[in-house]
Amino acid sequence: MRELLLIASLLCATVVQAPVYAEDENTGTNLNVSREIVGTLRLQTKSDQRFRGTEEWRIFVHPDGSRTMILTKDFLAANALQIMTAHVDQNFRPIDVYATYWVPDGYRGSIRVALDGETLRAVSEAPTGSNTEEISVPDEVSVVTHGESMNGWYLAQGERDAEGTHKATYYILGPTRDGSEIVRGLLVPETFQYIGKETVTVPAGTFETERYLLTNIEMWITGEDRILVKQSLTDEDKEYVLSHLEEIQAD
């Protein structure tokens, strides 16, 4: 008798469940995505183009003009791995950033940085412990994760003067190579220079770019999504070049 009652109750439960119809599901494009772009950045030596690692990234452009980048940096020459996401507003000011790091000795830790107006909150987690800090930041600010493909977004901050000089504030994340400390950020003022427009050819194609100089780092940025086409260290035999770029078309 108990078995019959159990079966009857299960049948009743099945009957009252609302059916799911295919016509209720979205079969068109995702309403949260206006455009989608994917790319690959190749790390190599300048002298002989020796392969040292890659960055693979994907940008989602949202209807409100904000953007999200998901990035994986496989720096195999140094046995390092970084995975990060950044969500920025239409002016490339960060809203929410997350980064996690592996070093030669293994997992290093992670940090999440969220901005709400003039307040920046950073929460770090690592095998050795955790840390939380909350600080005030100016309007022109960027969170530097060390994902190179995000550098074009950082350079959007700061007003350009007549000589092409920008001034901005960077919250720079600092993972130590040996993993001995918790990943934290440091708020620093920064100045960089706009050099001018330049046509650059890389494996992904030929692009009209804006060229910038940040201390010893030269960067070539293209388009409304501020994609990094090329990056070169002036004092090292190291460069990044865009090897693949593709805009994903909606079905």
C-alpha cells in the first residue's frame, strides 16, 4: 500500500510540473552581446622570433557600451600561467576585474578588484592566507593585471595634452615570481606618451594604429575596441604580436 501511495504522489508531482517548450527558449542572438571578437597574441624574441608563449582572449561588447575580456596567458618560457577577466564601462574604466596566477612552483593565488564610484575593493586569496583592502581612487584609473592584451584599455585613461602626454592612475597587481606573498595591488600615478598614428603589419594583418610609449614599453593599439596589435620592450629582446583576430558573427 505504501508503495502505491508513493507512486501516486510521484505521478501527481510530475503532472503539476510546468512543461518546457522549445518556443519559450531564445533561439536568436544573446541579448547581452552586441559584438564578439577573439584574438591571439604571440610572445616571441625580436631578434629571431623565437616562440615564448601566447595570450588567447575574447571580448564581449554589451548593448550598454561596456566590454568584458576573458584572457588566458600561457607564458610557457617562464612556466607561468595567468587567467583573468575584466569588465569595463563604455569609457574603459574598470568595474570588476579578476586574476589568478600560477608560477613555476605552482598555484600563486588570485585577486578580485571591484570599483564602485571612487571606492576600490580588492580581495586576495592564496595558499598562505587572504587579504582585503578598500581604498579611494580617482576617476581616471585602471586595474593592471599584466594581461598584455588589456593594455589598450589602460591607455584609454587620461586626457591627452598638446604634446601627447597622458596622466592616469594605475592599480597594479603584484604577483611575486616565487609565490612567497599574497597577490596585492599598488596604486601608482603614471605618465605615458602618445607618439602618433602608424601602420603596422603583424601575422594577423595590417592595421592602422595609435602608438604609445610607457616608460620602456612601446604599444600599438587599433580600433574602437582598443586591441593591442604589437608591444615591444625597448630594453629587452621581447615583443608581442597579434597572430589572429576574428569577429564572431551571430548565427
